[in-house]
Amino acid sequence: MNLLFQMLYEGSGASSRLSAYLTDEELAPLWVLKQLRLSAFHDVEHGDDREIVNKQLTIADAFRDLIRKPFPVSEEEYRVLQVRLLNSLIRMLELVRSRLSQGGSQGL
């Protein structure tokens, strides 16, 4: 997850080169990945109570997008989560490739 995030988000200049080709909605898989990474690699208990609750709700929404639950609890749910996340990122990257083939490679 961390390497995917580094490659897709950080490697594209905090997604700026991707957002030149895709809308915020089309980048939704990247935002989900960002929230899942936040959950896995950061202390979400940092900040005031409102910030903590907002982070937890945003992370739960990312899980709901993929597995319809606020958090995976079983091995099967983790497998489904991984497959759905990867499939959504593949579709997003295919859309980038399509847009690049239509308009050149400026910006990436």
C-alpha cells in the first residue's frame, strides 16, 4: 500500500500530474488509497477531538467504498478489499493511459 501510494500520489507530484488528466471523481481510487494508507501508517489519534473523529470517519468511508463496512475484520474481507482496491486503481490508470493517447504526454 505504501509503495503504491508513493508511486501514484507522491510520484505524480501529490497527484498534480494525474489531476491534469482526470477529474477529482475519476481520481477517487487514489483518494481511497490515501485514506487506507493514513489508517495503516499514521497515528490518526493526533489532533483535537473533531480532527480525530473526521479522520476516523473518512477512513471508514474508504473501507465502505470497497467492502461496504467501516473496517475489515476477516481474512476474506481483507482479500476482497485488496482486489477491489487494485481493480479500481487499474481502471484509473487505464483512464490516464487513454487520455494520454488522445492528447499526448505533456505534464506527466
